[in-house]
Amino acid sequence: MASGYDGHVSKRQRRDNDENPLNPSPSQVVHVRGLAENILEQDLKDSVQHFGPVSYVVLMPRKHQALVEFEDISGATSCVNYAEENQIYVAGQPAYFNFSTSQRIQRPAGGEDHRGGNHILLFTVLNPQYPITVDVMHKICTAYGQVQRIVIFKKNVDTAKRAKQNLNGADIYSGCCTLKIDFAKPTRLNVFRNDNESWDYTQSSPEGLSSIRLECWNGFCVRQLGVAF
């Protein structure tokens, strides 16, 4: 994002071998510009998935940009070649595609975004102007599968994938509390008490695990939570 988060993401996408940013060589990673600020990960995937399977997406909504990593270079090449002669629309808005100077998108520290997924998701809430409790997270996640715990636990990988695709980039409240979602490294969340910050929904009294911490980069704060399906 323009201040904290997007800057943090940008620093992680290192240029390979002093790549010329104006004329990058073919890469599995495609740089997308001109996006609407409120697009979702699924909007982007819907627009490019016919070029080839997509393995990872990083949204930078305040810069109106994104990075899309295809599973192989042929998918990325098909996308960029098509975009040279044709307009590609993302959520109804024209967007612009070119190879990234990175050969691969760096995953969050501490673990890979496993291609097979994980039933635990790490939610990063950008610009958290309102309280984010387990009740809020439970409400927005249950449409995609039964939530077991919030430190936030999902029932299985398929429902976690569905929630990630449909909620990544979405705002919980209009204009704030934007979600950035990655698959988490742990395979289980532990809940020690039921309150506004953790809950286990698998017990007789509802519970779900919401492990929340607040981090700031350059004065831009985010709130992080874990959800298990």
C-alpha cells in the first residue's frame, strides 16, 4: 500500500540480476496495474485463469497494483502476449499487464503458501479503524465453511481456499479494515479461553481461535488474526 503495507510488500519483491524494469524478461510473475482499489483476489483470478493456473497473488490496493504468479511461465507469457494486443478487464475495469522483474513472489516470513493450501488462514486487517472481534471474523467467514476456531480455524482446506479467494482484498467495513489473507504455516490453532480475541467453536460452548496482534510499518498499522476451518 502507499504507506506501510504496500511498501512492505514492494521491498520483498527483489529485482533479479538488475533487471530492467521497463523491459523485463519473461517471468512466471506478472505485474498488474490500473486496478480498482476494492478488487478481490478472486476478481483477478477470474480475469487471468484461462491463460493458465495461478499459484499466488499479492494485492496492493492503494497502489492499484497486484502481482500474479502463474504455475509455469507459459501461462504468464500467454497473459502478457494477449494483453499487448487486447484489453483485459478486472472486475469491469481495464487493467495493464507486463512481466514482473521478480521471478517468484516471496511468501510471508515463516512459511510457504503451500499450493495445496491449509485449513488455517492468516488474516491481516489493513487500516483497522473499528474493533475486529471473533464475532466479526466468524460472521464474514461462515459463508465459506464451518469455522472451528478463531485464533481463526477452518474445517478443511477447500473451505479455507474458498474463503481466501472471496475475501482477500475485501473491506470488512466500507473504506477500512481491508483483509490480506495468506495460508498459515501451523496446521492447528490452540484456544485457551473464549473472549473477544479467541474462541473455539468445536466445543459445546462456541469457540473459535482468533490470535490477534497489532503491527505497524512506517506509522501504518495492521491487525493480524489466525482462522481455522
